[in-house]
Amino acid sequence: MFSNEFFLFFAVATSIISWIQPVHGQTISGIFSSSDQSQLLQAITNAPSFASGSGSADIVIDETTVYQQMVGFGSSMTDSAAQAMHNLKNANSDMYNKLLKNTFTTQGAALNYLRVPIGASDFSYSSYSLDDVDGDTSFNSFNISSAPSYLFSTLADIYAVNPNVKIHILPWSPPAWMKDSNTMNGGSLKSGMESSYPTYLLKAVQGFKAKNLPVVAVSIQNEPQNSDTTYPSCKIDDSTQATIAKSLRSLLSSNDLSDIKIIGYEHNWDGTSSYTIPMVNDAPKAFEGAAFHCYGGEVSETEAFISKFPNIPMYLTECAGTTGSNWWNDVQWYVNNLWSPNVSSMTTTASTGLMWIIASADNGKSPYPGSDSCADGGCRGVATVTTSKVTFNQEYYSMAHYARAFTSNDGSTLGKKIKASGGYNTGDDKKNNFNVVAYATGDRYSLVVLNNGGSTQKSISFQGKQAKYTFPTGLTTLWWTGSNTSTKRMIRKRRISK
Ligand SMILES: *[C@@H]1O[C@H](CO)[C@@H](O)[C@H](O)[C@H]1NC(C)=O
Ligand SMILES: *[C@@H]1O[C@H](CO)[C@@H](O)[C@H](O)[C@H]1NC(C)=O
Ligand SMILES: *[C@@H]1O[C@H](CO)[C@@H](O)[C@H](O)[C@H]1NC(C)=O
């Protein structure tokens, strides 16, 4: 009896409190993509508001625990991707402009980070470097325009629709004459060339700058542990990469390019301990990031890197979808391994997220003569682009939900990851997967939830207020405006103590 009366009193008291307190509703907006693809980046119309609430919540957002600064999401712009987009521009400029808007602005996927090969890659049409004159160690014959003009014009068009886009350049191989194989395909950097090669990379940065493109970063070598004789590739060991990075760092600085970051490694998770860690150890001041690919090992292996170098950001710069694979399985894999992996320290997740090519023609095969790259299945682009049709793939939708979360509405500012609890991952094959991640971008807060467990209602707590939302099966991004109340308290305290 007593307890019933108590609860009655409690219920009345609570309702009076919520009645007298003005409800500072913080309106939530959002987008949703369903696991069955019937809704894709659909604006959410039934989003709740944060209102006063009490008790524990299912999802708790903690703005005082701040993780890494996001740098951007995007993809690689190979010659083949630029060619596909350029062909569409010539055939149907309206469709091309829509492709740019839907991919690179906050009205679409808000992608802002492009990785661009220096010279030929496995998605070029022929072998070339930016200086193919034998023995030209002074690089007098270096010519940035050896790369196809449609590559530069496509990048310029993207820069025009997204002035915040960032370009990260890197070679798939040094020029053939700098290698022991004397070809772009496979082999290693010739010994002695580590003193000349940094000048080639400097010239590449200057060349892209001279084309008025916003280069922010350069890497020494794509996949430096891979020598494949069927396409541009080159082995460079960890200590050689560190030596090259040190001279490149000083060359960049003495050429007024100190803002260009050198991002090391650029290969699979499984080389973290054997390559990435000793490489950065050798040149800790030269590297401002280490980039990983998803094709070997597990994302959890990067924890060893982050715990050793907590102030050097980890980048995720390459992962390719295989044509014909399952849409929703892929989305879940990307979320659980790339965008929001469950590792012991959330800071081990990457500051960038890039899928392989931004655009591919129908079959996703490598156009490089004789190449065995992407031979089985074919590598799907973020968009499949022909001269009459654009199809956005699972890579596009999965990145869009996160990029839209951490990018300000005007595209100018990227957020930091903040703590959010309430995710879980149970059952075989992650059957009851509920993946939760939050970001703060200035005064814009956001939450991304992947739900694979059937429609479920959750309470979300933010700064002591709560909202209830029923998450359908799929990927949901919610955002709202708020101010950092802990900052305010700190400022007030400081004023009082003056
Ligand atoms: C650079 O290459 C482009 C394209 O092949 C060519 O048109 C141009 O003349 C070259 N520039 C020089 C200085 O050789
Ligand atoms: C993450 O993994 C740990 C064990 O490694 C587990 O205890 C925890 O429940 C997992 N969290 C999620 C959100 O799956
Ligand atoms: C909010 O303010 C606190 C206190 O100044 C600070 O530690 C925290 O990093 C801030 N959070 C964000 C997301 O900026």
C-alpha cells in the first residue's frame, strides 16, 4: 500500500515539475536509409525534440569526452574515375552537375576528401609518371600535365561546388627509371634514389598547387609492401619511407609548404606493428598521420599504433566494395569496421574515411593493360557512372550518413567524435547490432545509429534532457543545435575567480 501511494505521489510531483518547467525543446532533424533500400537519405519528418526528462536513458551523449577531430570522408579520384565523370559531363552536363552536388555538398553526401594518384595507378589507361626522362634526378623534365587534362578539370569542378574539399596526393610508383625493375609495374626503389625521390614528391605538390587545387597532404607510396608486376606498384621498406619523409618534410618547409601534411604507410591493418610503428618511430616529426587500408588484418590491430602515438591521427584511405555483393551486409561491415568499429579505445577509429574509387564504369574492372587488380568481381565505385546514368552505391550511402553527421550545414566545419553509450553487438553475425556514434561540430550535435535488430524505441539523453525515437532497421542520422554547457560553466567559474 505504502509503495503505491508513494508512486502516486511521485508521479503527480513529476508531472507538476514538468508542467511548471518550460520545455526548452531542441528540435531534431535527420535522414534515414532503410536496410531494404526503400528509403535512401530520406528526410525524417517524425523526429522528436529534447525535453526535460529523468531517469536513465538508452543512449547517453557525453560532450565532455571528446575524441578525434574528423578530417573528412571521400574516395580516390583515379584517371578512370575522372574519365567516367568527364564523359558524363560531355554527354549530359545536368546529370554531371547533379552528381557533383549529390556527392560533394551537404545537400548530398557531404564528401570532402579526395585521394589522387601522382602518375599512373591500376585505374589508369597506361603507364606514365610525371617525369619519364631517364636519369633526370634534377627533374628538369618534370611535367604535371603528363596527367590527363580531364583529371584536373574534374577536380576543379569539384572544388567549385565544394570550396572545402581537400586533396591528398600519392604515387602508385616512382618513375620507372628510379626503380630496380625499370618499370612502373612492381619492383622496389633503387638504392641511392631515396635522396632524389623527395624532390619528385615536392614537384608533384607544387604541380597540383599550380593547377589551383587544394592539396593538403602527400604520401610517399601507395601500398609500400606490395610489388605486383601487372600494374604500378613499388616496395619501399619502413626505414626507407622514414628517410624519404624526413627529407620531404624539410623540402616542403623550405618551399613555403609547411602546411602540407605527410601521411605515412598507406597499407593494410596487418602491417601496423611490423611497418607503421617502426616507420613513425624513425621520423616522428615528419609524419602527421598514418593511413590504413582494409584489405588485410583487423581494424583492432591499429590500437597498438594509437596507444604508441596518441597524437598522430589514423587515416582510413582505402577500402573497395566488390560488384555484386549484398547492399545491407556491406553497409554493416563498413560501419562496424571502418566508420564506427568497436575497439577498446574509440580514438582508434580513423579521422578520414575513404572508399576506393569515386566513380567506376559498369563492371569495375581495372582498365590498366594486363592488370590483375580487381580481377575477381570488379571494384565497385562510390557511384557507378556511365554517359547516361548515375547509380549511387552502398559505399555512398554508408559514408553519407557519417559525413552529414560531422559536417556543419554550410560544409565549412568538421566536428569531433564525442562519447555516446548505448550501442551493443550480440548474436552470430551481429544479428542484433545497434551501433551508436556521436559528433560535435561547433554547436551542432549529431548521432548516427545503425540498427539491425528490428524497429526499436530508445530514449536519448543530451545535457540532462531526453528525446524518444523509434529507430527503424537501417541507418539513421540525427542532428540538433545545442551549446556546450560545460564550457559555459567553466567560463563563469573563471569570471567569478577574477
Ligand atoms: C607537358 O605535357 C603536356 C601534355 O603531354 C604537353 O602538352 C606539354 O607541352 C608539356 N610541357 C612541357 C614543358 O614539355
Ligand atoms: C565491444 O567489445 C567489448 C569486448 O571486446 C564488449 O564487451 C562490448 O559489449 C562491445 N560493445 C559493443 C557496442 O558491441
Ligand atoms: C565542452 O566543454 C568542455 C569544458 O570546456 C571541454 O572539455 C569539452 O572538450 C567540450 N566539448 C566539445 C565537444 O567541444
